[in-house]
Amino acid sequence: MTLPVETTSAQGSPWLVGETATTAPAMGSLTADVLVVGAGITGVTVALLLAQAGLDVMVCEAEYVAAGTSGLNTAKVSALQSTIYSALAARHGIGRAGEYAAASQAGVDLVVELAAAHAPEAGLRRRTAATVATTPDQVDAIRSEIEAARAAGLPVYASAALDTPVPVHAGVCLDDQASVHPVRYVRGLMEAAIAAGARLHEHSRVLDVTHRSPHIVRTGSAEITARHVVVAGHYPLLDRGGYFARLEAQRSYCVAARLRGDEPDVLAISAGQPTRSFAALEGLAILGGEGHAAGDRGVGPDRFEALERDLRAWCDVRDDEGQVYRWSAQDAVSVDRLPMIGPYLPGASSLWVATGYGKWGLSTGTVAARILADRILGRQNAWADTFRPSRFNLRSTTDLLRLSGKVAADLVGDRLRGGDVTSVEQIEPGTGAVLRRGHRRSGVYRDADGGVHAVSLRCTHLGCLLRFNAAETSWDCPCHGSRFDVDGAVLEGPAVHPLDREDV
């Protein structure tokens, strides 16, 4: 079955140009062996693996296939991930770092296998991945990462002579990694899953899931009964299990432009700050970085401008080929730096979750699908215990307290602050601000024509007050990362309900 697309604007991620929903929303009373929440990398991969094993699988997606973080990445598939092995060895010991390395490489290999079988149009290419010192003060971090990655079992090597435009003072490299067009890849897998019997329902945001099997899953227009539920929508949407206290939502930004010459072959990422992540695919040079915690104050278009300056300084890009693409993504990072994959709650055997990929979803999200498919099918998996969500690490206590303190400060502090303005006329067109009227506050955006868009500032997840993100014209939650457009529609979970519109 071919999933057709429509032509749309080239704004945003180049991977999503022309993409749209192609299937009807879920309607009425439905049943399935397995209901998968989210049609991104993890959800579609687990749906394919389970459908091929003969289970009746249904996928519910809030927007359309790969519309979320899966369609907003830098197209890298790599087990070498900045300085992750130094961090994991220091926090968990080299044994855990080795397990993460093996799982990450297994994710890379599975992407290569599935792309060859089901998504040849995704243009997967084997490439060398490198973590590089873009400044001299990052060289020591490279030395530490070489030592940790080797101890973790990866065949890395040192080199500063790399086919990348990024400045390199030292580098640690890993061969046989990959790049792939992420949306074509995920769509190819979705088509294969449908061919194996899976059902897809787009524009079907899941609102609630009951605790015990058979689970009742509720969307806006359907009630689905399923023996198993896999929550693979990037950030856990169910308010149980304490995930909100153990995950930090982080935003990062990307720009891309057409190259004049050949594509550099190396996938590069810096070892220090500011982060710069480079890849090239299908004639595009892609540069990511400028990350921050979701809902941070003072976020503006300068994030994109800094990336574009570096892209133009490092690459010969074609201004005659149209605009520079600008887009952003949100990732969940766990306090102990390991993903959370397995039972949603301790002892659960039918409600599953996968999250906390730390910005490496193509490889980690793929191995997460393998782990969950094995668990549902009653098979052993070598990494199931390593990544179980209910694990506890004493060394993470400080980070747990830091994150909880930040959430408490955001929850209380924003309520003590006054508004930005006291009248709509004080808000310049094309900007947003907090409007104060007595004790009441509203989020107000004035569009370029002066039109007013006013919404409640209370996040529909747990009630934190939202902040305006001028880089992306959105209202963002500093507590758990939910995001809303200027008219209140949900852009990013865990929130599932829109904001109330207000009359100002």
C-alpha cells in the first residue's frame, strides 16, 4: 500500500515537506491485540515487528506518520553520540556503558536491515561518525571519550583529518554508522507494517488509557480495547509512574541549505558547548545545536541565526537554491542518561513505554522497538533489565533533586511574577507577551497584521504557567515541556488537551 502525500510549504524540516495524513481517524468501538501510541520511529518499528509476528496491531497517531521528533532530526544513525560513554562510565561504570554501546550498535544495524528490506527510497548510506573538538579546550574530552568508548567495546579510533567542514582539533571516529532520510524510512516501515496486517489511524490523539488489561484507550472519536498498549509518543502521556520527575524536555534547533559541491561524508558532533551537530544528505548541509531546556526564558530567533552563521562560514551553500530551512525538535533526556524502555509501571505486563533517548532516537528508538517487541512476544532480551524504567541509581539523586527543584521554582515563581504588559496595544505585531488584568493573566500574541490571539496561560497537563517562545511562536511549559500554538492547539505533549481561548 502506498501512502500518498500532498505538496505543502517548504517551511520547517526538509524531511516533512509535502507530508500529510493519509488515513482516517479512529472511529467508534475498535479492538486490537496491541495498540501503539505514536507513529514515529519506535511506534512504527514495533508495529512492524509485531505485525510480522502475527499479532493484530493498531497504531494511533496524533498528527501523521513521522510528524513529530522523528521528522525533525539530523538524519544520523550512530552509536557514537558526542561524549555519552565518558558520562555513562562515570555515572554507571564501564559495564553499563558497554551495554548501552552494544544496544546502540544493534539499533544502527537494525535500521540498516529494515531500510534495505522496506525503505530503499530512504537513501541510507553507511558513513563514519565522529565526535570532534571544535576548539582546543575540547581536546581532553575527546581523549576521555576515546578511552571510554573503547572500554565500552566500540572499535573507535582517533583522527583529526576528517571529511567535514566543522573545525576539528581532535576527533574520535566510528566507522559503519549511517545517515537516512528519516521520514521516507519511517513511512517505508509503516507501509510494510500495513502490508503485514497493521492498521494506522492518523489525527487520532490518545487521551487516556486504563490501567489494567484489557486496556480501554480513548481518543477524541474512538474507544479501543487492547491487550497490550505501547506508549511510544516521545514523552509519556499518562500521569503515572513518576516520569515527569525523571525526564527533562530539551529543545534544539536545526538549519539546512543546499551545497554547491560534494557532500562531506563524516557525521560530526562537537564534544563541548556550544553544541554543533553536522550531517549532509541529498545535497543538504544540516547543522544543529543551540539547545536549551523547554520553556526557558528569553528564547528568540538568535538561536537560528547563530546556526546559520556557522553553516555559511563552514559550508559553500547555494543561495540560488532557495531558503535556508529552519526547524526545531524536542527530546526527553533522563536524569541518569539512559533511556527508559519496558513496563510503564513496576510489575506491569501489558502497558509499555519507551522514552528518554537523549537526542539519538534513530538508533535508540529502533532498539527500543526490538526490546518491547521481544517483551510482548515473551522473548528474552539482553538489554531489557538495563533500560527498565523502574531502575534506581543513587548517583542520580542530585539530578533528581535539581530537576524537581527547577519544576517547583517554575511552578511557583511564575505565579509570583507580574505580567509583561497591561494592554494589548503594548504588544508589538509579530510578538507575544503575558497580559496582566488585575489578578488575571493571559498569553497574548499579535500577528503581523495586528490580529490578537489570546489563550489561558495554564498548561493543561499539570497547571504550570506557560512562557512565550519567540523563536518558534509558541507557548511552552517550563515544567514538563508541553507546547501550544498561539491559538492553544497542542504542539507537544505530555499535554493532550488544548488551551482555553480567552477574550481580551
